[in-house]
Amino acid sequence: MPEPGLHTGRVLAAVVAALLMAACGGGGGEGGGDAPHDAYDLVFDATGADGRSRLYRSDLAGRAPQPVAGGVIGTRATALPSGQALLFSANDPADPLSAPVLQWLDLASGQQRQLSPDGMAVEAEPSVSPDGAHVAFTSQRDDPGGDIVVARMANAALVERRNLTPATPPTLGPDRTPAWSPDGQRIAFIAYRSGSPALWLMDRDGGNPRRITAPANEGDFSPSWSADGRLLAFQRVDADPDAQGRLRSRIGLVAVEGGSPRWLALPYNAYDPRFSPDGKYLAFWVKSDDGGDICVASAEGIVRQCFGTPGIDRHPAWLRRR
């Protein structure tokens, strides 16, 4: 098996090269253009040959991604603003049949602890408030579809849990993937309240919910805030396959007030956009010959580099260097 490092499949490499040529007047290549801000690394999960997803970290400088804490099992990680710890979802290592729940990992010591009260209900997709004091996440404890729950962080534990989106008629489907605004006053999330999954906003206490996008025969997912709080990046998945039987996924930007999205010229089948904390870059993942790779683009959609492991690499998140 090849060593993990900077690589793309043949199809992805061709797409990246073409985008860079177009953006840079014919020059460039993988890693061309300005490098992402060196104050941040990326963490992501990679699914290996054994079917387990493990967390990896990349410094974006061309060196091979490294397993986090020796290869901790987990998915959809997010970092504390301080860069001291990761929150993610994983089964109890002692009980593989338990539901995936929230976990805490101290990056300095490698110590891991479970944040969810038990392994009876799936809890995932954590998002940490800008001041590091609260966590919003998806929980199936009260609703099998999923609700948005907020809890306060206290000594690496979650206390004062509050369900912000309890299921009440005529709510349809789950509420998922919460994302805090940069000022900590609002939460973006995905809801099925109008039929197709769409982007919604609410106050940090769950008040004043309102829809931002109105997809017709598509679904909108994975919101991420720009640093100035004016835009949301997201992915839209078409409901109908193309002539080759593939579902198209594209990344767009929409104003928090609503309106028509602006679509970025990123590779075919791009998923899970994540703005860097300084707002200059977008990380995302794309399907590739080996399943999936992580890519970084400028906020304008110019691809800078792609990298990953020999497995399926997904769900990037930014991590402040300490």
C-alpha cells in the first residue's frame, strides 16, 4: 500500500491542473498559487481498507498527513478555537455495537473521553462556539431523525443540554449539521421543514428560525460561515442523476439574508465546504480514484492543492496551530 501524502487520482489531477491553468494564466500545478495560512492545519477522517474511519492531520506544506493520536477512530471532527482539543463522533471502543457519540480528544496528551451521557443514541456533527464555551451538535436522543442540541462546555464535559429544534408538527425530517456564526449569536443548520433539505438560520437560543435557501429538486447541506458572517458556503446535491447516472454535488455561496447562490468552479462532486477561520480559504473533499481526497481552494474558488491518504478522505476541519 502506498504511503499517504500529496496525491490525487488521475481524473482529479487533471481537473485540478485545468482549474489552476485557467486561474493562473496557464502556469501552476498542484499546490500552485498562494499557500493557505500557516497558522492552521486541517484534520479529516480517512476510511481505510478495514472500513474504519480514523482521524488524520495535515500541515498543508506537502508532507504526508499524520494519524491523530496514533490513529484514533472517529469522524466529522471539529477543533476548539484554542487548537487544544478535537471533538468528533465515534463508537465506544469497548463496545463496537454502541451508537456513535460525541468524544473529546486532548491533542497534547492524547487522552480521550466520551462527552455523550451514554451510547444509546447517535450524537454527532459537533460545532464549537467562537468563545469555546458551547457546543451545538446533532442528537437522535429525542427524535430518531435528529435535533440540534446545545450544551455548555465545563472541564471537558457537556452540561446544561438544551434541544433547540424539538420535533413538532408540521416539522418534516431531521435537523442536522449546526454551524455557529463568527459572532456566536446565530446557528446555521439543515432542515427538511419545507420538503427538500435547505439551509436555515436561528438565534443561538433556537428563536427566530428562517429559511435561507429554497432548493426545488435538490438538497442543500453542510453550511459554513465566512469570517465576516455575511456568507454561507454549502453543498447542493441534485436529486436527478446525469447521463452517466451520477448525482452532481456543487459548492455555492449564499448571503445570510438569502437570495440566489453563487456557484464556485470547483471539481465535479465537491462536498462539505469549510471556510478557514481567516476567511481566505475553503477546504472540501472530492470523489477521486481512491474514494476521496481533501482539497483547499481560495475563497474565490481557485484550487490550491489536494492531498490525502490511500483511503476515502472526507469531512475537513480547520485546526489552529499551537
